[in-house]
Amino acid sequence: MAEGKWIEGLTPDTPAVDAARAVLAARLGSVRHYLPLAAEQPGAVENVHQLRVATRRAGAALRLFRPLVPAKSYKQLRGTLRSIRSAAGPARDWDVFAKSLETSPGLQKPGMDEAREFLTTYSLGWRAAVQRELDAVAVARIERLEAGSDHLLGALKLGDDEPFATVAEEALTDLMTRFGGQLDADPTTAEEFHALRIAGKQLRYAMELFADCYAAPFRETLYPAVEELQEHLGDVQDGEVATARLAAVLADLNRFHPASAKLVRPAVAKMKTEVAARGTAGKKGYRAWVKPWKRLLVKHPLAELALPASP
């Protein structure tokens, strides 16, 4: 199964319940595909990354179609997805940390080999520990996920013949308003940037579902702009996460093995400088992105891009 972002075959006229069935089947199917892979092949780090993304997309789809989903199924599947995402998160974070050790310019310089090897071994130990948590969740949740998905797809509420275009208009108008409010707040703190990133992700995942209800500039112009924003905000978030992770590593070593802390302290300092620069670049990228985005919205208003359902 590809981790494709688009849901093909839907039109503005598609009955909402049929669209919900197609979307949820695809999004939940992706989670069902990657969960065993992330448990059985943890060395293939892309599996964990795709599992984490799949749970987010599936959770977004559940929220968007909540009026059509039986309350019990919604609650059960939301909890299952949350537990899987919570287990995949630390595994992905340690994979990213290990990669940063390989790519850090400062750690490739002469005299850094011993510190880099120590940090690599340290990160692998933590990665193995959090993998056990992911394995346990996979064993405990895979049957629940499969049964819950199958039950939900057969229990979507019928009798509502509103077209997919109506669902798209209502959902995207709300998400675009919330996203615009976050932009207008002009984020400066880590928490504010994170809130904007979440709002942007929710908008992006919805745009992937509803693209066929809108004219070409929606997918070809507006969506790539939202993707670009996510790249900038991802750099900001990665800088925050990496800084906190490095501080925690050094604090643990200072507490339990001061000699090792002394060994890695210069390497940690170099990496902190690098991740701080990445975060700063992300913020600059975001600032440069805002005005062009607002010009795009003037040129391509969402309401004018909407493709109406047939009368």
C-alpha cells in the first residue's frame, strides 16, 4: 500500500456517506498496513514515520466525518489511534536523533569520534527501549484496530444524502478560519508556533480529502503553499525538540555518569548551536511565507474555487 495523500474517485456529487466510507477505508487501511511493519521491521525507520503520519491522517478523517460515525465506534477508534501514535512518537523521535548524529557537521570534525559513538550507542539503547513499547501496543491493538475499522465501515450512518461538496465547504471554511486566526496572532513563542503547526496540519489533511471538490489551483497552488509552511514550522519544532532532548541527555549523564557527561559536553554544545540555527531558519522561512500566502488567498478565494454539486 502506498502512503498516498490523495483520495481518488470522489466528486462534489458523491454522497457524503459514500465519501466517508472511501476515505476512512483508505486512511485506516494505511494504519493497518504500517503498524505490523513498524513492529516487525524497526530497522526500516520509514515504517515508523509512515505509521505516525498514517495515524494523524486517520484521526483527521475521523474528526471530519464524525457526524456520520456512530459514537461508540468513533470513541473506540480514536483511542486506538491515539495509543498507536503515542507509542510511535518516541520511536520516531529517537530515529530522528540518531540521524542528526550522523549528519551533524560539528560531530564529523576531528576529535568528535568518541563522543559521537557514545551518543549513537546511547540513542540506540533508548530506541530499543521505546521499540518494546511500540511492539506491545502493536500486539495489543492490531486486532482491535482491524475489528474496529471493519465495524465502522459497515456502520456509517445512512439516510443523509447531502453531497460531499457540502461537507467539504463546511469543514474547510471552519479550518481555514481557525488557521487564519493562528496566523493573525503572529506567533513568537514555541507554544504559539506549535499551535500554528497543528492548525496547518489539520488544514492540510482536510485539503487532501476534499481536493476533488475544488478547482485545480486548490491542489496545485494552495496545497503546496501549506506544505511549504509545514516544512518551515517543522524546522522550528525540530529545533525545540532536539534542544530539549540534548539537555535531557546531558542531565542524565551528569547525574549517573559524570565522566561520560564530560566526554560528550562539547559535542552536545555543537549540536545545540546547529539545531538552534535550524529553528531560526524555520522562523525566518515562516515570516517570508506569510505575505505570499495572503496574496494567494486573494487571487484564489476558497469560495470561488469550490466546484458545486449538481442541482
